[in-house]
Amino acid sequence: MKINRKILISLLVLASFGGAGFAVTRAFFTDRETVTGSKFTVGTLDMAVGNENGTISQPFVVENIGASGDINDGKTWEIKNVGTLPGRLFFKFANVVNAENGCNEPEKIIDTTCEVANDPGEVGQKLKFTVKLDDEEVITGKTLSDADAVTYGPAWNSLPSVVIAPGQSKQVGIEWAASEGDYGNEIQSDSVAFDAAFNLVQINAGTIPAF
């Protein structure tokens, strides 16, 4: 059967137009917008102790213990979060040093090791300490003996998390006491020195930095 050549060409032309028309139906409209001005800003975590920042020197010295028999006193710090992120507060005693500071005759009778080099003094173990958080007693019954001094941090850590929101503050206080029946000549001239150490850690931190 012979096909008219003109008809065949026409069919080919139609097929070409049909293919072109199919390609056009696959096209789509587009529009593009750009959101500008995006920025990430890291928050801050900063702590002030008594309105001071950095390493705070607020020493308090109790001298001539025994002059009035009973020993009762205390110290309170305001811990403020001056950053923009909430933080968990940690507390401990650090650099605790019990010292003999000499050994006179009355002390020697009771404390037979007071003349031994590096023998620790006894006054730290005679003072009973209480740690308060916003006037509530949270740690009690401990002393500042070498054995007890290292337990304040773990005892604080076992409390419900102490969180300070940005711009907020907490009061942390210590009180110490010893009645005249709690000590004798063994503490003559003895001393105990220590630092109160605070650490504020971002509350969602995966691990707590060494403290």
C-alpha cells in the first residue's frame, strides 16, 4: 500500500508539534523569597558573689576563740546570676587547712602530737557547721575536720538542683557553733582556714565540669 508522501510529512509535523505541546504541559511556575537578617547569639552564664565578679576575696577572721566560752556566728553570701541563661548552683569548701600554730605546755598535756611536723590542728573538728540556702538548713552536723571538709560538695549535690534564673539570686550562708564543753586545751592557738567555692553551670549541660 502506497502512502501519500505529503500526508506522511504532515503526520510527522503534527507529531513534532504534539511532542512540543507535551513538553510545555510539564513546565511549572516558580517564585523565590529570601529571609534575611537571621542570626544565632550565644547566651551568657555569669555569676556574681555579693555584687562582685571573678575571684572574690571576702575574708572573715574569727580570733581569740574561747574568750567567751560559747562560739556562735555565721556568714551569708548573695549568689546572683548576672547572665542570660539559667544555671545550676554548686557549693563546697575548698583549700581547708587545719593548723597547730605552735604547742604550749597546757596543749601538750592533752595533744601529745601537737609538736609533730604538719600535724593538723583540732579546732576545725570542734566547730559544728550548718549550711543554709535562703535561710533553710540544708547541710547540718558536719565539721571542718580534714575528713568532713571534703563531704560538703557531695552533700550539696545530693540536694534537689539549686537553679538560679537570669537576674535572680540565692542566699547561701554558713553558721558555726561550739559550746564551752566541746573543746579544751587541745585547740589552743589552733586555726582553720578555708575557701567557700561556688560554681554556676548551665542547667542542660551534658556533663558537670570538674569542681
